[in-house]
Amino acid sequence: MWKSLTRLRRLAGSLFLGLPLLGCLAPRVPSVPIPVKLVPAPAPAKDRYLVVVLPGRGDDFEDLTRTGMAEAVQKSWPEADVLLAGAVLGYYSDGRIAERLHDQVIGPARSRGYREIWLSGPSMGGMGALLYELRYPHDVTGLVLYAPFLGPPSLVRSVAEAGGPAGWDPGPTPQAVDKDNYPHELWRLVKSWRDPEEARRIWLACGNQDRFIDAARLIAPLLPPEQFVELPGGHEWAVWNAAAARIFSGIASEPR
């Protein structure tokens, strides 16, 4: 399994996202670094913890700062700093979102001495977190995914028809990850969560009326039961904030 994931890591270096799958035309890549806003922990502890939050597809950086996600995280985990990272749609368009996050967000954060770094995001941001894990396996402590985008309905149906990701056969690893096959390769990554050591790093939430709920429910059996949160509601920050309060309560209570 690790051999396969290591190969995917190398291939993902040239990933070009098929943004038409996200329902839009590819925008121009911003020439400035990803903007960030640090929300310091209200109850700082001896050990330093960081939660990085990525935006959804329709958010700009100002939207991200107004979502209430930082407050939701810190209500349950007051010892954690929250870093809002404005990796909006344009940063994805040349397929280098993982490298940008590594060089401009995660790397600088690690240099500041955090003991744990959790990468989180909804929808497109959840996909961005998965792309980061694909490119840099285990570089962050874990992922918190809210209704992540995992490709077109036809792909989700093919995984469902196989009985879920555990029984789904992704076929041979491709020579390159590109705009046509990157959702397929994200599901290959999801399949690796059959390993309990892999699954314990993943938390997943989705509203029961969310358009991505079918994909989330396919992933849920791979995770410890408490690490999948399904709440009433749709594809919206109110649901994700409520889920974050539960998830980070669980993360904060883990033995360290």
C-alpha cells in the first residue's frame, strides 16, 4: 500500500486540476502568495497546535474570515491556533495547489514549532486537503474534511456499485495524474483508509441534505464511528461549523 501511495506522491507533483469538474472555467492563477490570517488560541498551552482552514469554491478570503469556523474550532479546542488560508479557486487552476500549500502555508507554520498541524476545509477545500495528502503523505497530523468534492456522480456511483471504496478496484496506478483522472486517484487514496492507522488521521462531516452526502457515506465505514459526523442540513458553513465543534472536541480529548 505504501509503495503505491509513494508512487502517487511522485505523480501528483504534476497534477493539473480539471476545474470544469467543479462547474466553472479555470481562472487565472494569482501571482501573490496565499493570504493567511492567524487567530491565536484563546487558551494557549505548553504544546502548540494549529488548525489550517481552506475555503470552499465560492468563498474569497474575506468570506473565509467571516465564516465563524475559527470560533467553532476554538470553542471545542481553545488551545489551538487557527490559520485561515485563502487558497481560493484560482490557486488550483495550474495543478500546483499542494505545492503552494506546502511552501506558503504548512512549511512556514511548521517552522514556528507546532506540535500538531491539522488541515481542514469544506467542498473544494476538502478536496485541496486530500490533494495535499496525496502529494505529501503524513506531512500533517491529520485531515478534517467537510463534504469534500470527490469527482463526478458517475465516479461516485462506480465506487458505490463496487460496495464502497474497500471493494472498489482502482486498477493500475497511472503514469501521470492529470485533469481527467485526479478524482479517480483521490478515491485510490480513500481506499487506503482500510488500514486503521491511516483512517485514524481522518475526520469527515457532511449534512444529510448535502449534494456530496453519497460520497461521504461511502467513506464513513472506513473510519472509526466517532470520526464521521452527519448532521441535518445542506452544503453550508452552518453545518460545517456545527460539525467542527464536535470534531475538534474529539481531537482535543485524544491522548497525547
